Amino acid sequence: MLSEKILAAAFTRAVKRGTLKMITAEGREFTFGDGGSPAVSIRFTDPAAQMALCLHPELKLGELFVDERLVIEQGTILGLFQLLLQDIHGQLDELPLKRLRRIRHWMMRRAENDVARAKRNVAHHYDLDGRLYALFLDSDRQYSCAYFDRPDAGLEEAQLAKKRHIAAKLMVDRGHSVLDIGSGWGGMGLYLAQVAGAGSVRGVTLSEEQLRASRQRAAGAGLLDRVRFELEDYRSTSGRFDRIVSVGMFEHVGPPSYDEYFRTCRNLLKEDGVMLLHTIGRSGTPYPTNPWITKYIFPGGHLPVLSEMMPAIERAGLIVTDIEILRLHYAYTLQAWRERFLAHREEVLRLYDERFCRMWECYLAMSESAFRWQDAVVFQIQLARRNDVVPLTRDYIAEREAVLKAAETMELKRSA
């Protein structure tokens, strides 16, 4: 069959290390790789599934796995991604479908991410049952890349280190006003008030579930006088702030809205203010986000490269004062989330269904693969309106982290 020949040629090219066994719908077996680990065996349940994978592999691999038309009989979906991606080394740009992907990327760039569309996209993912996220995130529900400042750090410790690292770069001092764009479940805003000593924090989100949880947490911490969370698009926010932080939100903005985003941030930032943008991105050239992810997990999402962001930053009149690139940190974060998710799979099944479980296992494995074997990274970009508001050397980051770590200990004792 034609589909067998196409798949055999593709797998021969992709799988250099490890072992991939393919069983076709007709029962024919093919083996690829060097016979080593990982060893994965897949089986197609119908010939149409094979042809679908040939025609649109980036979309159909996830769909076929979720629909159980591609069955993994040995190994895991993560192991399959490893076999297919670990030796590609940027060769995706050389594949025959390159032109179609570029056209799709161009069309995506034409779609403005207006307020109504942004809220719908956020609700699709972030307004799921809150019990789901409690099963695999850390206790603070940090749903973004952790910062593993030590190789043996656990998820809880690494997420706390992430907040500390960001707060140090923000240089938050007593009395500062802070805007948190995309405030999640409130953990960053509460940290900036409780530990860093911000005078006031305004967190804005488009997720009703996250808003409810954030407000409850602020009330429970006795911080309603200093920390406020609002159901609000950042484009509707008014006022001027000493500090602006945005963690894990920019991925949802979309290239057509980059100018508006950075222009809005500049207008909200005081003359001597500092902003820290923490976003997933890519280290390669502009390329469309995986279509399965945008269809089922993060509609409207796009992972930017620096060359897409920098022109908009420059046009907005902002100055880049520091860029840090976190490479494998998110792979370690996603590994922890995936392991926790699978450990609580039966509980997730009671909340949703088997198809949802398979979809989220695929999502977590696919995302981890992107950071381990492709070019996904995390950018931390520090921005200002003036070039004299940030110290001349980066020594202040470690110094402030030490101060914040001591403050965390004091806050823990106070709360005990």
C-alpha cells in the first residue's frame, strides 16, 4: 500500500536511535532504528488512519492516538515522540509540507486576537474543573515553567524559585504598585505582596475559574486591601504601575496583536518602571505552532521567536534591559506534571472521560518533547522605558534572590 511505503520512508529517515515497530492495519510489521531504547510498538487499526498520518502528520498523530486508531502496544506516547524527534535537528523545514505550513502560518497572522476571541480561547483551557489542575500542579498552582536552580530540586521548590527569580528581576520594593497581566490562580501576585512587599498588586485574567480561586486566596491571606484580582482584558486596564509582570500569557496574544500588547504595556508602565515578560517561545525561525495543540488545547496560541517580538518592542518605545533563555527547565516541569497526571489518572477519569485522559496525556508528552528535542524555550525579557533604571550588572539578581529567600522563611514562620 502507498501509505505503508510513505510511512516506512518517513520512519526510516526519522528513527536513528531506539526501536520503532510499526504494525499496519493489514498486519504487516516493519521495524526501524538501531535496536536500542526506547522501544515502542504502534499499531494502526484501519488503513485510513495510515493515510491520514501521511497527509497531515502534525495534526493526525495526536488525533489518531486520542481516537485509538493508532494504538501504542509497547512503550508510551512520550517514547514515540522521542523516537521521531530526537534526531531531526531542524530538518522539519526541509519536509515537503513546508510550503503549506508557511501558508497556514501567514493566514494565522492575519487573524486579530480581539477581546471576545481572547476570552473564548482562555475559557477553552483555563475554565476547566479546578480539581483537574490540583491533581498535577504544585500547591500554588503555578501553570508555567518552573526554575530549577538546583539539579535535584522538586517541583514545589522549583516553582517557588521561579517566583523568586522573577521578583528579583522586577526589583519590587516596599510600596511599589504592580500589574500582573494574566494572573492565573494568583500565586505570583500574592508572592509579590507577601514576600516582596509590593504596596499594591492588580491581577487581571480572562478566566472566571481562576478569578474565583484568586480572590478566595487573597481573602484567605488577609490581603484584600493590597491585592485585587479582576476579570479584565489587559487592554482595558487603566492607571500607571511601578512594575508589570506577565507570566505564561503572551503565548496567547498572537503576532497581529504584538504591537498593541507592547504599546499598552508601555502606557501602563511608569517612567522609571520595570517589566518582566516570561513567555514560551522558540529559538529557531518563525514557524506555526503545532496544529493539534492549537485545535484541541490552546486555540489561538503561538510560540514567538525573538525576531517576531523585538520589532514590536522597539516600535512601542520600550528598551530591552535583559534577556534570559531558560532551555530545559520547562521539560523538567512538564515531566513532573505528566508523571503527576498519570499517577492521578483514575481521578481525572472520574472528572472527565477516557478520551480526555488520552488527550491530556498526549498534550503533556508533546509539550515535553518540544522542549527536550525541538526548539521550544522560555524567554524572560526585562523591559523599561529608560536605560538607567536597572543596575549595570546582573549581580543584583542573586542579591535580591537571597533577600527574598530569607523573607520566604519569615513569611512561612508567620503563617505557621
